[in-house]
Amino acid sequence: MASHVILCLNSGSSSLKFALYRIGHGEELLLAQGAAELSDGQITRLWIHSAHEKVEKTGSEISSASTPLYALAVELKRLRLPHPDAVGHRLVHGGPHHGSPERITDTLFDELGSLIPFAPLHLPDEIASIEAVTSNFPSLPQVACFDTAFHRSMPEVAQRFALPRAFWNEGIRRYGFHGISYEYIVRTLGANLPSRLIIAHLGNGASMAAVKDGNPLDTTMGFTPAGGFMMGTRSGDLDPGIILYLLNQRHFDAHKLVDLVNHKSGLLGVSGISDMRMLLERRDTAPDAALAVQMFCYQLRKQIGAFTAALGGLDLLVFTGGIGERAAPVRWETCNGLEHLGINLERERNQANADVISSDDSHCLVRVIPTNEDLMIARHTYELIF
């Protein structure tokens, strides 16, 4: 098959991130990546890194009338980068019925609007990005890659909440997120994929997945990306009674609840700092920073134990995502105390962020594998369109 150029878009309220790939004939070449960063709907910074040039524009250098997509298209053309043959979008939510990437048709586009209540913080911007591509480049085929798709085949016992079935029928269930990242790790393992696998995707948003014989078994995030263990600014799982207390006694409304659980909790809520690198630097002198790191690692350690029980043992533990790939102290403290599960890290390997960080006598292999969600989106787009 001929090679084609794929534009990958990841849209949010504060940025439009992109990656441009050439794929085909066994080639997977990153041509450029970058983002248009936004404030109050206006582009405040535009940056693009290609193999030959780095571009950064701020403030008055960017036309105030430019949309993020148009501004990126202009710069890509100026840099003599090839025009894309297709566009792949990351969509945070596919609802209960979308378990694989799909070509975007009028029917699918209309259905995406009905899914906004499942992800009101994310889907509107992502749908707007699809509209922008359709408006500016109507001939380009587009593909939707759903972050929930990987988890859709989890057994019902893992997807169900302990609520009446009517809510399940309405679509209230454990969806799980970071699915594109998990799928990338599973595909990267290839022939080395073990029977019992846990993947910890740790970034500002963080989750964990249990994979049995290549199939999703369970995951930490639930109905929304706010569920699971604590994250940079998200609370993770809460006793429902806390929500009731805030509603009844503190007179919170929906807006204040959303702001609390998504933007003011997690590491930030405990310490006033959401960045793990800064927390690790300050924990020796700031007790709240030390507590935030301790809580994060403790919750990870508990979850690894729970998923190991669900899997019936553990063959491989993978760390990925920004924290998972670079924060050696987090990996060390998370795994410290899991020797009974056969997990033993080798200090020097871990400090070096090596591929294999477990010791030679560890019964469970522990690896650090960088994720690449953009490449996964490019692969899906290429496979579906060409």
C-alpha cells in the first residue's frame, strides 16, 4: 500500500494539539508536532516542531481572526510540510456502543452530539474540531478514535455500578479512559504480551488497566475521567456521601462540584501543587508535598494489589505516561512493599528509566514503555481509510 500523510488532532478547551505522520510501506515517520494554545478562545501561542525547523509565535504574531486549525494549516504550508490525506481525531468518549475507531460520517457526527452529556467538558471542543476540518477541508476523510473503546469489551461484572439496571440501560457504567494509550502498549508488546498484565498510565490524568490474555479485564477510571485513584487535580473515587454532604450542608451546585473534583483536588488539593516533579523536589521540606506523593504511591500500590487478585497473578507491570516514564521515585515507592506479588525493582535500572526496571530475580517483569497516542491514532486512520 502507498504511504499517506495523516494529521492527528487532540482538541481541548485550552489547546489544539497535533501530530503529522507519514505512514505506509512499513514506515511510521513523525513529520511534525505542535499545538495552538488558547485563552478565552484566542490563540496565545502557536508552536510547531519539525525535523528541520522549530516555530513559535505568540501574541501579535498570530492573527486574532485565526482559528486554531487555520493557523496550524498556514504554518504547515509555510514549512512546506505535505498536506494531509486524512485526519484522525481523539475523542474522549464513545458512549456504550462504540468499541473501535470509526470513519466519521454524517450519521456518526449527529450521534456524537447525543454523547455530550457523557463528557460535557471534552466532547464539545472535539466535535468543534471535526466541524472545523469539514468546513475548511471538506474532501478530507476523518476518523474518530475513542478513548473509551479499548475498555468496551470488559466483562459486565467490571463495568457495572451497584445501581438499578435501568441506569445501566441508560448508559451509566464504568467506561474507562486512556484506551488509546493502553492499546498502543498492548500492540507494542506484540509477541511479548503476557497472560496477566497491568498497565499504569500515569500523567496529570492517571489510570490503570488490567489486561488478561490481551483483553481488557478491568480499569480504574469509571463513568468519567475523574474516577479511580487521585490525580494531578482530580479527586479520584469519593464516598458518595461526601457529594451529598456538599450538596446539602455546603450548598454546592453542579458547577462547584465539577470544579472541585476536576480542578481543585488530587495532588493539588492535598499540597497546593499539581506537578509531580515539583512535589518530588519539595517533599523533603514541605510536609504537604510529602503527603501528596505518599498518598499517590499508596493508592497505586493498593490498585496493583487489587488488579493482581482480579488477574489471578501478575506477569508484567508496565509504567507509561509522563509520571510513569520519568518519575523514578514514584515507581520505586509504589512497588516497595509488593515483593509478595513477585515485584522487585533494581534501583539503578529504575533511576535510569531503563526499559526493564525489575531485578533479575523478580518473578514479575516490570517495564517502562513510552506511550504514543498520536501514532496509534495515525495507525487507525491509515488502516480505516487506506
